[in-house]
Amino acid sequence: MNSKIPWYSADGVYIIAEIGGNHEGDFEYAKKLTQLACESQADCIKFQIYTGDSLVSKVEAPDRNQHFKKFQLSTEHYIELKNICHSYGKNFGASVWDIEAIDWIAPHLTFFKIGSGDLTAFPVLKEVAQTNKPIMLSTGLATLEEIKETVHFLQTLNPLYKSRENLSILQCTSMYPIPNCEANLNIISTLKKEFGDYDIGYSDHTEGKRAVEAAITLGAKILEVHFTDKREGKTFRDHKISLVKDELIELRAFIKEINDLKGNHQKGITPSELENNHPTTFRRAVYLKNNIKKGQLIQESDLIALRPNHGIDARDFTKLIGKRSNKDLLKLKRLDWNDFE
């Protein structure tokens, strides 16, 4: 990945620890989660910025409105959380669900995360695009055509979003938790094919870390995982799909292991194969089954391909048929082209 890209990571996979609403409106708990996430191997610690009234109609959905009101933090809280992230050398990220917060939070963000629910919220997208900040777009609930529509809308608003430095796309399924069969990780390949200029990632809502490990092997450049201190004893749904500090540390180690396993794109003999002489000991050469007299015509029935690859390579097996020996030859001994007329 290009180091100019805001979601750059040296090992090629940018990990976002999504605290989101796991603080449940408790600022002291939010600080604790932030510190734990900063001590993990995450590149970015991410939050959700909203107020109940700016997100949910208190007339149409009063219960949901009250839920988000309980979880909201203040502007000052988010600035302090950002400072904690920066003190650890971590990026501070946010999904901004409050359109009035976009202006004040923009200077504190290197990119805006657009949550799946806002992929079609064109008024929100318009305000974000006017900040000239890079955008990371989650695609839960969406069809491929809807993703194309939103990408086109962003590109029309601001040509910056025609560049991979300014737009990335994440496969996501918007349920908490989701069954494994709805992770649909193959869509990572679909998005890579459809949006080849952009970095493609995965935002996870499964339980455990198997899905994110699989996403790494499928080439996801960005991983967004919910983060908590522990899952046991928690009632808020997002804790159930969250990873903890040690699991994120293990995930970074897994990325290194997968990168080592992937190796390079050039097929050829490896150093260890050469060091152990395997091109000779594993491959076959042509040998004689029987002792051959000088002047004898070589027939296919006289020949056999055996290891090691000493003398005449097995690929030249048929070239020896019909040759005459120019001296007596012993069976199963190394052959040389000078042994034949």
C-alpha cells in the first residue's frame, strides 16, 4: 500500500479497532477501552459520533432515539479520546452520524468512515465530501448497483474520490452478530474486480476472529473489528462481536504469518530448495536398466527415469532412443551425451 494513503500499514493490512458504542455512554469506560485498544496492534481507534436527535426521529422511533441519547458523548470527550490515541501514536477515527459535527471533527480526522446505514444518506455524504477528506465506505445492506451509485455520487461531488488515496470500500453485513454464511467474504473479490483502483477491506460483525483471518487471506487491505475489554457479562450486542486486546495482537501476528506464506508472485526455485540440492535429489534423470555393449542401439526398453537427476535429464528420455553407445555402459550409472554416437 502507498504510504500516502491514510489507511496505510507497513504489513499491508490496516486494522481499525471500532469502540463504537461499546462505552455505552460512560466516558471513563470509553477512556479505558481506548487505552486498551491503543496497547493492541490496531492502527486506528474508531468511534461513532452522534446525538440521538441528529440520528433518529423521536416521533417515528422514540425507543431508538433514547438508546442513542444514552450512548452519546460530548465534543470535549471525543477530543480527549483523540489525544489519548495520538499519545500512543495511533490514528483517531470516527463514523460521523451527526451532520452538524462534521465541521468540528474534520480537523481531527485523517479520513471519514461512512457507516453502512449512511451509504444512501446523500445529504451526509455531500457534507463529508466538502471537507476534502478521504472516505472509507462500508457497504452493509447494499447491492452492487447501490455501491456504484454512491461511488459515482461522491466522484461527481468531488473529483478527489476518483483516487485510491481518497476512497476505500469495505464489505460488510449489517447485523449484530451475523451467521458465518452471511459474512459473504467472496464479495471482497467482487469489489476488487469492480473497483480495482480502490483498496478493498472488510468490516466484521461475526463472532470470533475466523472471518477476519479469512478476509486477510482473500486480500482485504483494511479490517474493521469491534473492540471491547471483555465479552463476558455484557448485555449490549456489540460486545458479543468484539475482539479483545490479546486477540488483536494475535491478529497482527497472523497477518505477518500470512504475508510470509504468500511470498512473492514469481514462480521459481526457492533458496531452501537450492541449499538442499533438491533440483538434483528430487528430480529424475535417464538411466540404463541393463548393461550396454559398445555399438549397441538404445531401445526404450533399455531406459528408466530415476532419481537423482545426474547426467541426462528425464525430459530428454526419448532423445536417447535410437542412439548407439560408443563404449560399454553399466546399468544405473550416470550417463553423458558423450557416451553415445
